Amino acid sequence: MQFLKKHYEKIVLGVVLAGLIGVLVLMLFYIASDKEEMEKHVNDLINPPVKELAALDLSTNNQAMSRLKAPYVLDFDTGNKIFNPFEWQKTADGQMVKKAASVAQVVSVASIAPLDLMLSLDSVTTNEFGARYLVVVERQAAATAAKRQKVRRYVSVGDHPNDIFELVQVKGPADNPDALVLKLNDSGDTITVGRDKPYRHVEGYSAELRYDMGKKISRAHRVGDKDTFGGTEYVISGIDKNEVILTDQSNQKKTSLPFAP
């Protein structure tokens, strides 16, 4: 105790000095550590750590490149037209189809039949005034149905012309002639009609038309008849044994339909 009392101040001073020495030693380590940390921060600022980027997804680009190697061609001329589009129409069975550019593409001639002018000597009657001849006339090409019926005309030598013909000459016996020579009023032609040899001459033709869009065959048409195809009205302006002529009523454009039996 006496030692402590005598050396109390020295002991305290020694402890304080030892503490200071310890603090100085710790300061050296702290400064070194702080300097190292500062250098690390500076290095991180100058040369920051770089993280490797993930691989890019180029699948869409590859698909685009594949499409460019085999491009999809759009035809805006023959199949579809942007500035001059096709017209469409509904068929008889309800389907929508492209409207034909020409009536000749959808209408064809199914058949053509001749229309004849026929005259035949039907009978001969005699009386005190002489012989009288019955001639049967059929005009299949007449404009109206009533005029296409068979009509009978009696004629004798010296008679004035009737509405169809004039008797010019009787060949053979008057009561049993071999033939009659007649002159037609409308054409002025002279023809011969025998009892067993009727006169036949083609005056025109009728035609049946097939409409592909409507899946139908129209009735027998004659020159001047009208029919509608694809919403457009046409008039039959000509028929012969080889073709039918249609005239568009809207613009008077004519279309020839050939007949190939």
C-alpha cells in the first residue's frame, strides 16, 4: 500500500502514457485502413466494376431477316385492284363471286334454231267459177306470237294479191295442179308450192342462252327480245346460225357470242 501511495502518480501517468501509445498504434492502423478504403473508392470511381450484359434476344430480328429472304408478294393488279376494284355479285345459291368484266365470260349460246317461212298447198276445190286453192302459211319469225300461227289463204286465178302473196301461175291441170307459182308481197320473190312439196325458207333464228352465274338457260330469244344478266339489261340485236349479238342497254356496247354446237 505504501508503494502505491508513494508511486500513485507515476502509476497513473504510466497508464495514461500506455493508453496514449495504444491510441497512437490504433491510429496508425486506422489511418492505413482509411487510406486503403479511400484508394478503393477512388479506384471504383475511376474504374468502376462492369457487370456483363445479358445476351440480346435476336429472335424477332432473325424472323424478319428470314421473311426478307422470301418476301410475300401482294398482287394488286390481276386478283385485287386497289384503285379499280372488282365488282362482286351474289349467285343463285347465295355465293359472292367476282363480277365478270364482260358478259361473254358468263353467257354462252346453248342452242340456235332456224325460224322458217313455210307455204304448202293444202287442198283444191272446184265449182262453176273454177278452181280454188287453199294455201297454208306459217311465219315462225314473225314479230308477234299471233302472227306466228298458221293461217289459211284461199286464192284463185285472177284474184288480187292477199296480205301475203299473189297467185302468178298454175302448173298442170287446174283441178289437180302440179304446183302453184306465188309471188311474196314483202320480198317480191317468186316461189313454187307443190301439193307434196311445200316451200320452206329460213327467215331468222331463235337462240337459247346459258347464264353461268345464275345456273340457268333462258327461254328461246328472238331478235329484239331483252334479258338481264348480272344486273345489266341486254337486247338481242342479232342472231344467225353461228352467233348471237347482245347490246348493252346502258352504253350500247355490242358483244358477240359464238355458237359452237
